[in-house]
Amino acid sequence: MTRAATFCLLILTGQAACVASESDRLGEQAAVQVERGENLYTQKCASCHDAEGGIGPRLTGKVLAGYRTIGTLFDYNRLAMPYGAPGSLSEEEYWDVLAYLLESRDLTTPTAPLNARSSELELRD
Ligand code: HEC
């Protein structure tokens, strides 16, 4: 991140380069969020949703897209999951897990980290 900022400052005349590095920076942050989300998912969700004999349903792209918007799915997760311990992750962690779920099910191509401003975005399988 620091390197991108430095690059931007050095090329004061190259405005296009600055815009490109800004989107690179957001893309990198999105990838890091997906990675954090994957770790959280493995620790907090997979035992029910991905394990043999787990009590949770498979979280397929079709199932997740049924929630229609990112905000609705976020609210469901925060209010109901993990089953038996709803709300036990921080708000940021719920966004991280969601970023991973959507990316791994091909429901989004993350160009920026998810947050409350992403709520209105529609999900399409
Ligand atoms: C202890 C087991 C358990 C854990 C841990 C768990 N879930 Fe679930 N999950 C369930 C069960 C059971 C259901 C079905 C609930 C129902 O139908 O009321 C469910 C349902 C869901 C659904 C809705 C699926 C649908 O068909 O609409 C989503 C989305 C979901 N879980 C996400 C998560 C996420 C994200 C995590 C981790 C933060 C998580 N779950 C952790 C058991 C679990």
C-alpha cells in the first residue's frame, strides 16, 4: 500500500497512473478481505456447512443469491449465524466472511472491500 502511494506521488504528472494505483490498492484490500474471510469461515462456519454430517445446509451460489441483496444476506448472517451464537463476530468479520462466500461462489468479482455501503448491491447467480 505504501509503495502504491509513493508511486503516485512520484508521478505527479501521470494522473492516469494514480487512478490505476488507487484501483489496484482497493483490489488488494478486497483480496486481503477475502483471505481473512476464508480463515474465519473455516473456523466459524465450515464445521456445520461443509463437514460430513454438518447440521447446516450447503451454502451454494443459488442459495446465497436467493437473498437478493448483499445487505439482506449480511443481516441474516449477523442475526442468525453462527447457529447458536448469533452476533458473536464483529461487524467487520461478518463483512469478511461474506466477501469470501460471494467470491468463492462467483457471485462477485471484488474490486473493493465490502462494507455497509455495499448493502444495496444485488446478488445474481
Ligand atoms: C452450529 C452449526 C452452524 C454454524 C457454526 C454456522 N451455521 Fe449457518 N446454518 C446452520 C443451520 C442449522 C442453518 C439452517 C437454519 C434455519 O433453517 O433456520 C444455517 C443456515 C445458514 C444460512 C442460510 C442458508 C439458507 O438456506 O438460506 C447461511 C447464509 C448461513 N447459515 C451462514 C453461516 C455463516 C456465514 C456461518 C459462520 C459465521 C455459519 N452459518 C455458521 C448451522 C450453522
